[in-house]
Amino acid sequence: MKNSILLLALVAAAVAVSGLAYAQDEPDPKASDPNMAEVKISLPDASFSGTPLDYWSEHLDLSIKPRGPFYAPKGTTLLSLNKPVACSDKSVPAEKLKMVTDGDKKFDEASVLVLKPGVQYVQIDLGKPQKLFGIVIWHFHEYERVYFDVVVQVSNDPNFKEGVTTLLNNDYDNSAALGQGKDKEFIEKETGRLVDAKGTEARYVRLYSNGNTTDDMNTYVEVDVYGLAAE
Ligand SMILES: [Ca+2]
Ligand SMILES: [Ca+2]
């Protein structure tokens, strides 16, 4: 009996994956919508490092099903490639910030941007407000890690004072003081974490984090922003 309750809890946790993240074997209603098309996300090679994740939390997403295809309105495309990036860590040279949107998603150390400890963000400027449907984050994927206080926001205000929409927040105890989040923590993989942008129109994308299960640093391999390009 106890085993079946545990199994139910695990299945519930697997189904609780939010937003766009339909698993491969689940029906996605968008698949049969004639206004939708599959958006191909360019994925890096997996590392297959054996380093095990030594972390568990009730806030961790335990689902192990691979993500299904990403559907969005026809015409949705990658908007963020080579777009300018700013960040909260002023010691990072501007040249290095390009790594967030340069299309290089390899796990090698040379492909990973490192920001100092504490609550830090990177911010992508898409150039103009555009309808956004998906944001994919690769903090790190050489081996399994979980990043803390991951908050993804979009706005037309570069200072994120006005008109801010929060698309993901897994800061369950509000330690980053951006509001208490209800999303699950997730294990970093080569597939990245797809965040539903829900058609929000915005020019700027800001992504926060606050260290990870290996160290206190904040890192980025790449961030993809998908949406409809403004005319
Ligand atoms: Ca990159
Ligand atoms: Ca927290």
C-alpha cells in the first residue's frame, strides 16, 4: 500500500511539470492546432559525465520523462541569437557576455560564462518588443546541477521597474526578494529548461540565479528566446 502511494506521488510530481513541457508520450493539444508549428530547438551534445547529483529537495522536479516537441504559433523563430547582453556582475567584460547568445551551447569550460556569487542576472535586449513564446536556459550541462532562485522575467523597461511579467520563479522561500515562486527546481541537462513565455510582448529578458548545488557561482552556457519577429 505504501509503495502505491509513493508511486502515485511520483507520478503526480511528473505530471506537475509546468507550461510547455509536455513529455514525449503525452498528448499536446497544440500538435493538432493548425495555427501551431513545431519549433526546432538546437541542442548541444550531451556530456555523459558520471558525476552524480548529491541533492534532494521537496522543491525539486523529479520527472524524468524527456520533453516533447515545442509547439508555438507558426512563424515563431529564434530571436535572441547574437543579441546584446548585460548583467549584474560589473566585473564581467562585455566581450564575455556575448557567450549567452552566441549559439555555442557546448558544455566545455571555455563555453561557460561565470558570474560572481549572490543573486545575479543576465539580461538580453531583443531590440524591440516582440511576442515571446518560449525561453530555453542552459546554465551548465557538463554534469547534473540544480541552480537556486531561478527567476525569469520579461519587460519593456530595461530597469525592470515597470510592466514586469514573471515567467518562471523557483525561489520558494523568497530569499532573492523577487517574490515567492511556485515553480520547481530543475536538474540542468543538455536539453535546457524550456520556459513558457505565453505570448508576452517584451523587449528585454532577465534571468536571475543564486548559486548552484556545486558552488556559489552563477553560470550561463546559452539562453534561447523564441517568438514572432516584429515587422
Ligand atoms: Ca553560448
Ligand atoms: Ca531561495
